[in-house]
Amino acid sequence: MTTSATAPAVLDTERGDLLAMLGKARFFLRFTVRNLTDEQARQRSTASELTLGGLIKHVAGTERGWADFLVDPSSMKDMDAMTEADFAARDTEFQLLPDETLADVLAAYQQVADRTDALVGTVDLNAELTLPAAPWFQERAWSARRVLMHIVAETTQHAGHADIIRESLDGQKTMG
């Protein structure tokens, strides 16, 4: 576990900045799906397979995975240890399935965000965490700080995707 023995009584500037960046990225992603029906959240509106509901679900799953990694780096498998079932589960992560609702996915995302926010307050930002073996990791380890920055980057990137999908869907824009 990579948390410090005692949580800081007041968040330092760096932790406050991380929380602010996470909050802003999450806000824009959530705002993009405002007033949508489940059917609209499942609808493809671009050449991409991505949907708005699928993006929310994916970002929540990605953040959950990285938060798990912060607590227990062995929770993330090496790529060569992944099974066909693991890859199949990843495929459905980008879809809002017929038995899922946008409201439920947003609620699950909020739970993930709350957990991550709590970790920001206690994790040792300098802790070095060994990354799983995968071709997309050029380094063998990241600091906990870098893991949190990666969550911000992932969320921001997908908020941009969501903005394009939403504008293609019904002309609404997140910003502007």
C-alpha cells in the first residue's frame, strides 16, 4: 500500500492542484452528457465506435484500475498474462450495454472519483510503482504522482472525444 501513515490535515498545494485538475476534467466529461437519454448515450454519431455512455464507462473503469494500482501495484496484470476474457471485458468497457443506464454509469463514476480523491490526500506522491509489462509503457516504474497525472490526462483526452461526439449527435457543445 502506498499511502502515508497519517493523512495531511490540510492538503498541500500539489495535492490541491491535482484534485482541482481532476475535478475540472471530470466536470467537462460529465457536463457533455447532460440531458441525454440512455438511447442517445448509446448512439454512435461519428465514424468512431465511441459513444458518450461508453466513454463515461471507460473513464470510470480506467480511473478505477489506476486507483487500484496506487493501492496495490500487482492489481494490474502484465499484458502477456491477460486472457481472452480480459480482452473481451475491455471491449465492452467502451459500450453502454442494454442493461446499463447512463445514470448508473455516472453514479459508478462518482464512486470511483470519490475514492481517487481520497487517495490523493493520503498517497505518497513520491512512491515508485512498478508498471506491468506492456508495449505502451516505455518506463518500468512511475511515481504515484505520475499515475495521478495520467488519470487527469486520460480524463481530459476523453472529455475532448466526448465533446466531438456530443456535437455530432445533437449540436450541443461542452464549451462555446
